[in-house]
Amino acid sequence: MPAESTTLGAEACAEHLGREIAIGFPLVLALAGSVERIAVATDMNHHNHPMSAAVDWFHGDRKLVVNGTAVLIMHSPMTADGAKDWSRVLEQIMAAER
């Protein structure tokens, strides 16, 4: 998600406004317990961004339960033509059980 100005101070806003930031992990913690399932999926190249590289640790197949919420953290799989297959992310999180 891009950084935005509603919660950043003026100095930080000027530096980070519009820059992509890794918000998935804080969102998991904020929403866990209030929804049944959460998927954090990236379309970034894990060779180009440290947070995307950290997603490799989860392997997309680790079952996580945070405050009773099923959590899936993964890279979006690729289709045969090289596009990201967001439907597979949806299938995987819907199959996750709490």
C-alpha cells in the first residue's frame, strides 16, 4: 500500500508519500480476531524488495492462526503467461481453517 498523509507527520509524509510500504503484517495484527480469514499476498519480486523476500519464509503453506483468524502469507502464484494468479490466493485462503 502507498504511504499516506493522514497518519504521517509532515516531514515523514514528504519523504514517503506515494512510496509503497509493507502494510500487510500490521494489518494482520490489527484485524486478527475480528475476521475469519486474512491473506497477505505480494506481487513483488522477492529479489527486489526485503519485505517481499521475508514472505519466502512462510512458503505459502504454513497454517497460521492469530487470535482465532486463519492467516495466509504468500507470494501470488504465476499463471502460464507470467501474470499473477490472484484467484489461487483466494482459493488458498478460503480453504484455510481456523
